[in-house]
Amino acid sequence: ALWLCWGLNRRGKRDRLAAAFELLEDEREAVCRGLAARHLPAWVHFPDVERVEWLNKVLVQAWPYFGTIMEKTFKEVLEPKIRAKSVHLKTCTFTKIHFGEKCPRINGIKAYTKEIDRRQVTLDLQICYIGDCEIHMDISKFNLGVKGVQLYGTLRVILEPLLTDAPFIGAVTLFFMQKPHLEINWAGMSNLLDVPGINVMSDSLIQDFIAARLVLPNRITVPLKKNMNIAHLRFPVPQGVIRVHLLEAENLVQKDNFLGAIRGKSDPYALLRVGTVQYRSKTVSRDLNPIWNETFEFVVHEVPGQDLEVDLYDEDPDKDDFMGSLLIGLVDVMNDRTVDEWFPLSKTTSGHLHLKLEWLSLVNDQEKLHEDKKGLSTAILIVYLDSAFNLPKNHFEYSNGECGAKKIKNNKYLKKMEREPSSFVLLTVGNKTQKSKTCNFSKDPTWGQAFTFFVHSAHSQSLHIEIKDKERDSALGTSVVCLSHLLKDPNMTLDQRFQLDHSSSDSFIKMKLVLRALNVEEPDPQRVKAGVNASKPGPVRVTEKAGNQQKFAPPPQVSKVPPMSKDSTALESLPKKDSGEDLDTKDSSAAPVPSEAVSGLDEAEDKKNPEHGPPSVLPSGAAAMPTLPVLQEMRLAPSVTSLGSLPSSCFELSSSNLDIHNGTEMPLGEIQLTVRYASIRQSLVVLVNGCRNLVPSSNRGVDPYVRIYLLPDRRWTSRKKTSVKKKTLNPQYDEKFEFFESLENVKKRTLDIAVKNSRPFISQERKELGKVRIDLSQEDLIKGFAQW
């Protein structure tokens, strides 16, 4: 069984590499093939991601020369370093180094200029390397090697500061935004790494090795100008903190089953991730509507760029089952400051997740450092660990009299103690400890690393530093810094040497400590929240009154809302000449109304008129459907007499169903739609809520359904269609449809929506009950709209 699984893994790797080579050869064919599956390069979806074919052509020409340089580097630099690492590696020899004919490709580049400082340029490079490289190495008659590599990832390149003299750029900073996808096709004895159980561990170890050096918050900074101070470029102050309240979920997919047939409940838990930091929630047993009520905090280093990833799993004894995922761009949370929504899960058939997200900015204000009663963090401590000086060779080498010299009989141990120490640092704040890298054989080690800690009480907590020797579990020096000392400085910063205790009298450690308060800013009332994704509540209830138009008396901060009318007599009082103008002028001037205010008005109207039945309210199932996050906009339904002045609306009507007497008309049916653009998913979301007062096309009744096109695309494969509701003139659908297009393309399109009758094949009944077209170029799609 082990042999068969190993062979399966090997064949799978070879097939994936061969398929990647095939797609690499003909990108045009790959893009055409991906049109149906939407597996397209980013520049197809996003207009701000640009193709750089000229750069790829330069890479193709320069690749053989780069390969020659790397072969020389492997032989002259890497091979001696490997031999010096250990006695067992003294026979290490590179027998074959060939970087192949396939060079890395850059699938697209996104340049940031407006969102960042004027003295820098930020580029996101989408790198794809499907290489036929072949590297073989001999160690003690064992042959190890690599024959083929796949690497995908987004590499951020920051050019800063921009200078007025040559070389015009002070330094270049490189890092991956997320862990890159890496797959290595092994050769020789390395094939053993493809054995089941070992293959997962070996791949994760390699990815962790890359993440520890190249993935945020780790950076590589290369100065281009002499005497350039790059410390603040390598370790910039984080942009903020995201506080995630994982509240609850609903309608999750059942994953547990017994004997393959009997469905059971699942045991869901969540994995939350920002960059390399990951937290796991508690597991809720046997519940498809779990309630967690947990809070997690993440340090955010790069916005735009970093995302919050949430994956839901069903905990099982053997292998946990995937239940859905969620991706939220943190730039939207930073702009909205506080987001409390139900998010639909992707990569699954059903399920919504309720999250409350708070953006905490870092401020230099001691008044914000009050202690939180709920035990949440109130500040963040950033530690820039620089270096140490004059560390003792061992913990017996004290000169302060705390520990006298002891006789040691073991000569081997004495020889070890004569070496310079290989030291690392443990930093502790509260119950969290972080470890630095190890500097080998140096009394004056230089670490050059940055660490962040969440602080609950800056007045009482302390930073504990302990320097240890890697080979002996002994402390070479300790130090304690009370965070209250940082409060004495107006900038809440300390940059100095700290004397080490339990060490030599002239032993110091150099650090820079920065304390910043976490502040939740109030949302801007003038700003309309775009929302991160869809929210849970359905559209706002529309109060319908018989007779003349009913005027509400809303609070002063709420603008007057044009009410809806259900009866035909309400529209009779509207002059013909105003019907089209009102739709354009009044609607544009009417401010959006908070859903809470509107629902309060509805309740007041219902109380005043007990004989008036409840208006058409979405059923409880609509709660799971995404609509406008916070604000809803209500408008008058178009009347028949205003069709001439509304080019965006067209209805197909039979003359027998239309009665017009002296300017009055009978309503011909309405459809309620919620339309918005989800920037995170890069899709246009159309929610068909329901229809009312449809005109019957036959005596046997109608079975209505809704058909949607995004013109000019009229292909059958791109058509969206709701379910059919039997024998009703007021169907409720509450169905969501998505068109995966860029915002720029969507604004050039027209939404064609028709309500149709599902008639028998040979029937002579009229099929189309009505149609409406919406010109999307005239709408604010980020804000969205809900309208009858």
C-alpha cells in the first residue's frame, strides 16, 4: 500500500508539471480554455493589473546568462558553506546544475501610486515559475536532486525613498504577501520525500523556511545608495490592527454521515489567518448553526494587500472536512472602520458566517491607554531587536559576584565552554513568548529582527528579555523593562542599550521599543459604507397605503422618502408630466435612509392603521440572502404613462390587458431587485426578491419565473434563471445571481430582466409577462440600490 501511494504521488507530481508546461507553451489557448472555468490571469479580470510581455521577453533572453551565474554561485559559494555546516556534509558535491530553458513569468503587475506615500512606488508582481531545472548533489555516495519546480505567488516590490539624484531610488524591499505555492519534483534518493506522510511534512517545512525569510512581516531590503539607513524600511510601523469577532454561523453543510447514507450533524471550527499568523476557534459539537463568540486580533502590515482568510472545517477523527471559506479585503474594513455583517461562504453549497470586524489604528496618545474591562488589548508593543555586546562565554563567567567560579572536571565540557556562544533571545510580554533567530559563535551577536506584542495594561505589564545559549540551556543574561517607562517619553519610544542582569558587568543589549495605543475610530457619517461583502438582512419593508400618498414624519437626520403605493388610485393623483421627472430628480436628491429608521416608521404606520395588513415582507429565508449592507434606497415604481420618458425601462404588454382612461392606468406588475457590486468577489450581485401584481396571461393562471441577461451577452450559457413559482401573481424568489466581471466592464453593460410564464410547449399563451432594462452606467453599483 505504501509503494502504491508513493507511485501515485510521483505520477501526480509529474502529470501536474507536464500539464503546467503544456499551458505555459500556449497562453492564448490556456486563457480561452479558462473562460468557462474563470481560471484566468488577473489582468483579464482587473483593469489595474497590467500585462508586461516586454518584461517576459527580456527574462527569456537573459535566462541563460542568469543560469550561468547561478551555476557559478552554487559551486563557489553554496558548496563550501554546506561543507562547513557539519562533518557529515564534507563530501557534498554538486554533480549537475542546469536551470533549464523555462524561465519565470510575470503574469501581471499592479502599481500603487495613489494609496501610498509620494516618495515611494509599490508594485505587486504575480510570479509564475514552472521550471525544468535539474540540480543533483552527491553526499557520501547518496544522490539527491530536484527535477522540476512549480512556484506561484504575489511578490511585492517597494521602491523607496525616491531621490533627486542618482540612483534615484534609495532601496528596494521585497517580500511575498502570502505563503507562495511551491511544488518540487524530487530526483534520486530525494524521491523518498514523496512517501505518504513524509511528503506533506517535507513540503510544509520548505514553505515554512521560505515564509520565515520572505513572507510578511519578514522583508528583504537591499540598499542602492551608500550610507542608506534601511532599518525603518525593513521594520516599518504596522498600519493597524484588525479585531475579528467570530460570532456565529448558520445553514452549514452536513459533512458527517453514517454508512454513507444517514446524514448527521457536523462539528465545525474556524481557522482565521492574516499573513503567516493563524488562529483556531473552539469546536462546536454536533451543530450546523454554531455560536462561537470568540475574539481574535491580527497585526496588519500592508494595506492594500493583506486579506483576512476564514476557513471552516468539520472536525473528524481521521481527516477534517472542508465546509467553506471566506476572503475579506482589509482595505474595505480600514475604510469602513467597523463592519458587522453576515457573509456568504464560498466554495460550498450553503452557509453564512456572522463576523464583526473592527479596524484599530495605532495612535501616539496616552489618554487612549485605559484598561479594557473585557480583557481586550489596548496597545501594541513593537520591539526592534538590534544586537548585544560582550556576552559571556558561559553562565559561570560572571564578574559581579553573583555566581562564583566552579571546578569542572569534564574536559570535553570545558572545551565547549571555551567557544564563543551561539545565542538567541526569548522575549515575553504577559503569557506570549517569541524567539529570535540564533547567531552562531559570537560574543557580539546581531539579530536585526522585529517583534510585536499585544498589551492589555501598559501601566502594569513588563517586557522580559532572556538571552540563551543554543548548545546549553543556560541564560547568558536577562533584563526586565517596565512598559510604564515608555509612558514617560512623549513619543512612547525608547531607543537605547539596556544593561543585562546575571551577566558580565559590561554586557548590554540594544533595542528600540515603540508603544502605540489602539484606537477604534468612529465611522464617517458622510461616507456610505461599501461593505466588504453581502449582509444578512433582506430589503427594507415598504409601507403600502391605500388612497393618496402617505407622508411620513421621519426624524430630522433622515431625509424624506418617496413612499410606495399599492393601489392604482395613488398613482392617479400624479400628473403625467411629473411622473418621469420625479423618478429622475426626486430620487437622485433623496438621501439614503438607514434601515433601522425605515423599519421604525413602518412599525409606527402599522400601529396607526391596525386594519391595514402587513406589507409584503420577505420571509425568514430571505435573511440569508445578501442585500445592501446598511443603507437602502426606495424609489417610486415606474408608471405606464412614464414609459416614454424612461428609456431604461421597456415592457411588452398585450393591448387587451391595458386599460387607460383619461390618464389613469392599472399597474401592470412590479419586480423588486437588489443590485450591487461586490468588490471583494469582483462580481455583480443581482438579488431577485419577488414580484407583485403580475398581469395574468390566461384563465388557467401563470407560473412565473425571472430570466436575466447582462447585455450585450445573450448566450444561453450566460443566462440566469430563477425557479418557477406555480399559480401565483405575487411570487417570492429571494434568489441571488452573480456575474463575474470587473467593475469597469459592468458599468458598460445593461441588465435585461424579464418575467416569463412557464407555459406548456404547444400552448398559445403569451410567454413574456413583462421586461425591464437597467442601464448600469447610470447607477452607483458600489453603494448598490434596492428598488421595485
